[in-house]
Amino acid sequence: MENQSIVYWAPPYEIPSLIDSKKNMVTNNLVKTRLLLDKILDHINQGDKVGIKLHFGESHNTRYLRHDYVQEVIKAVKSKGGIPTLIETQGIGTKINEVDINEDYTLCLGHRKNASEHLEIAHLHGYVESVVGAPIRFIDGNDGFEGKKIQINGLSFKEVFVAAGLYDFDKLIAVSRFKGHAQAGFGGALKQIGMGCVSKKNKFLAHSETMLNVNPRKCKISQCKQECIDACSVNAIKIEGETSVIDPAKCIGCFSCRRACPIKNAINRPNPTSVETFVERLIDNALAVLSSFDPEKIRFINFAFEVTGQCDCIPNTNMPIVPDLGIFGSSDPVALDKACIDAEINAPGLPYLKPNGEWTQPELPGTEKFKKMYTMIDTNLQFQAALKNKIGSTKYKLVNIL
């Protein structure tokens, strides 16, 4: 039988009062953030090095988590004597994608692939030490390759490469913007650690069935200069006979070899994972983090504001699909995410404008809105996988802090 976890909740209502300033400020979202933090940050001691894990948002994304909410987390950590650092990992791949909008305008997307470009996006979105009060560190290294191998007995994985720098911290706070996701169903605390705390190798393996491999019928070393070997930054490629061979144990899925190869399709592009496999691998990654970094030392916060259908790594994340749901906090990421999903289901939907200029009819309370947008997904898959991996409970007690 599942244990019941505590989820603290700061509801989204605000009092539009110009007369009673005290009542008005209690419902201010920044004040509510601090009130909720007072409930959950009982794990921080004087001198603790505290990693605050978050997502800075993709380039051209305007619905990332605002830095002033995170600034409240930083202030709260400092008030307890902790030493805060904002931590994040790099996105998949190594190359920025260019998209031609028209003959005069080209967008460059995917700036989170290395530290220097990722830092520029973080600064653009307000995450500057002089503003928020804490430095930024990329815990998987400059290019996202630095991971510590963690053995697990997961649903799909037996080993996961967790970002190596995670273990330099005494305590962890995972801060997420709750939203939808086209494969995982939704993004919250579980995705923040399951995708955001692993190196590029396990990010790639969550999205792809296998690592990159060579097509021996197409690969002919007599027709090239072995560009793939020079392009591989982890020495995963060698020549055997008349073809090159990729070692899947070393490969990190960066696609550098495939881009460098002059022979079309000599290096196969792996098939994407199914929704079910993606979720299982995501939750296996989360299991590796929680089994190797004492879960008693981690707290989770979900900001359910501007709840969009897409995640923060998408340049255009859509319009919000429900009204703001509030702020949720817990020591149990499964219960926390379940509380957010239940709130999303119970809330009324929001209309949105279609290309023909007509507004849609909003979904009624009781409807799972993410699944309405993406019929192939199932938000229950994350919870089913989490229960199988025994990393939390879907039973919770919701405590209103106001």
C-alpha cells in the first residue's frame, strides 16, 4: 500500500484590493513563493552547498520560469545559511539549427548545446548572478559529456550517466515550471531530474531506440577521408576492415560523425522511442538520480503558471491551456506531479485563437487537457513507471498554506 505524502500548495487566487495592502500582498505570487519555501526547506543547514536545478528556457521561448521566482528560492537558501548555485545541463546535440523564416530572416535555435551559448540564453532570461544572487554552473561540463555511471535495476536501463557535477552539492532543490510535453505527457519534478540531471548520452537514449551505428553497405573508407573519426569528440569510432564502426558504449549521440560523413546515410539515424519507452527511460533516469543522491536531501517545487502544452525546450510553447494553478512543493516528486495533474484536470480550460480567427470552446473541468492536445500521450505513464521503480507515491495530502 502506498504511503501518503505531503504536498504544500499556494493557491492562485489574488485579492485586487487597493485598501487592505496586507491582504493584497499575502496573495502576491512572490510572497506566496517564500511562504511555501518556509514549509519545505527543512533540509538545509548552515554551510550546505545547495544546487538549485532549473531550466533556463530555449531561445525565442517566452514562457520559461521567470527569474524573480527563483530569486526567492535563492534568498530562502541564504537565510538558512546555505550557499546556492543555479545548476543545469546541456541540451542534446552539438549544432545550432537554422530555420529560414523568409528570404530576409533566419532564426538560430538550439542554443543550449554548450556552456557558452547556454549561458547567453540564461542571461537573456534574467539569470544573472548580479540580479538573482547566485552563480550558474553546468553540472555536465562544457559540452554535456561529463557523467557518473550509476547502476540501477530500471525498467529499461541498467546504468545511467548522471551529470557528474551533481555530487559536488550537499543538497538539491529541483525547481520546475509545470507544463505539457508531447512525449512525456507533462513536465514537472520527475522530468526535471530525469532529463535535466543526466548527461547527453542518457538524454539521447531517452529519445532514440539505440545509439548511432554505421550502415556497412553504404560506408566505404576508400571513398572518404575518415571524417567521422576526426569529428568524434569521444573516440567512439574506429576502422574495421572496409568500414568504420561506432562503439555504442562510448557514443553520446551528438551526430557530429553523421554531419561530417560525405557519404549519404552511411551512418544510420536511430528510430525515435515510442511514448511508452521514452517515459520508462525518463523515469529510469530519475531513479538513478534519486538512488545515488540521498532523496532526503532533495526538495521539489512546481510553479504551475502559464501552463502551456509544450515544454521549455521548445521555441514556441503555445498559449496557456488552463488558468494558473498555483505553486506546489514537496519532498516527493511523484506526489507533487500528481497534485499538479489533478489540479490541471479539475481546472477549466482556456480558449485559444485558431488561424481562421475563431476562438475555440474551452475544455470543461474534469478533462485531461494535455491528452486532448496530444492524443497519443498518457500522463498516467509517468506515475505508473515511478511506482514500479518505487521512487514516490501518487497518494498525497494537499496542504493549503494560505
